[in-house]
Amino acid sequence: MTTIVSTLLSGLLAYLGGRWSARIGRGRAFVLWTTVILAAMLLLKAATASVAVVVLVAVVSGAATGVYYAVDLGMVTQVLPDEREAGRFLGAFAMAKHLPSAVAAAPLVGLLRGVR
């Protein structure tokens, strides 16, 4: 249930947060504050054993993640050096964003395959 609520909030707040950020032109503040909120939620989740707090963390984290990704991508598209090659630069951005987790996950997957 928390996944559904978190995903819905993420999508809704990505839309609303992206529009609000574009309207007021303060993308850095949105990225900074959503990062602070996500860090606080991770610390809260690590420090609790309460199911209610874990649900609250999932909801707030979903909302903050939606705003972060929308504003982050919007800021990236504003600084692209060449409009005609935007796809290439956005592809490089996507690789830079996702490659570290893929590289970090590879050894873990290898270790887990051996544990049966």
C-alpha cells in the first residue's frame, strides 16, 4: 500500500513541484530542500521500528523524490550546450545518474546468487 501511495504522490508532486519551480525560477532551492528532506527521512527510517513511522517516511520520501526528479531534470535541460544534440547529452546525464548504482549492485547480485 505504501508503494502505491508513494508512487502516486511522487507523480503528482513531480508535476506540481516542477511547475512551481519553473514559475518562481528557484530550482536550486527545490533540489536542496528535497535532498535535505530525503536525508532526514532515511535517518528517521533507520532509527525507528514503528510501522507508522515507516509508512510516513515512505509517503514523504515519495513526494520529495517526485519534486527532486522533476526539478533536477528541468535544470539539466536548461543548461544543455547544444539544442540539436540534446538527446546525446540527456543520455549522458541518464548514464551518470544510473551507472553508479548499477556498478554498486553488480557485486551484491553476484554474492546473492551464491547464497541459496
